[in-house]
Amino acid sequence: MTADAHPNGMAISITDNGVGMDPDATATVVRPFQRLRSALDGRHQGAGLGLPFAKIIIELHGGKLSLSSAIGIGTTVIVELPACSNVMSDAA
């Protein structure tokens, strides 16, 4: 994990060296209830809500969540947040 501050905000990068996924699948896993593997196979748990919820919360704070991945190499999640945002106060 790395975190970099810059004048406009910060970026947090989290990388794993897991099984990875096809780069085209990264758009799928940020949609609610969308999974790459079946919950019925017993090896992978989850409802497919973690990344979609994270993406929504980050966007509500004026940020951005992006993914990059490669099969057999792993996945990187990058969270970019603005330095200061009135997005939440505007929504209330």
C-alpha cells in the first residue's frame, strides 16, 4: 500500500499478488452484485457489494476509485480523494 499527497488531494494505492482478473472484468466488479466467480462453488464468499459500496462512498466524497488487474499477476486498486470537498454538505 502506498499513499501520496499532492496539492489537489491524495491517492492511495493497494496492490495484491493474487490470481488477478481479466482487465476487461474490472468494470464488472464495481457494479453491485456482480461477481467473477459463483458464490455457489463454495470457494469464494461474498455478495459482490464491497467494491461497489467503496466506489459509491469515494465518489460521494468527490473522489475516484479505479482498478487495474492482470490474470496471474494481481490487482491494484487506486483511491483518489480531493484535498477538500463540499460534496457531502451539498447533499445534505
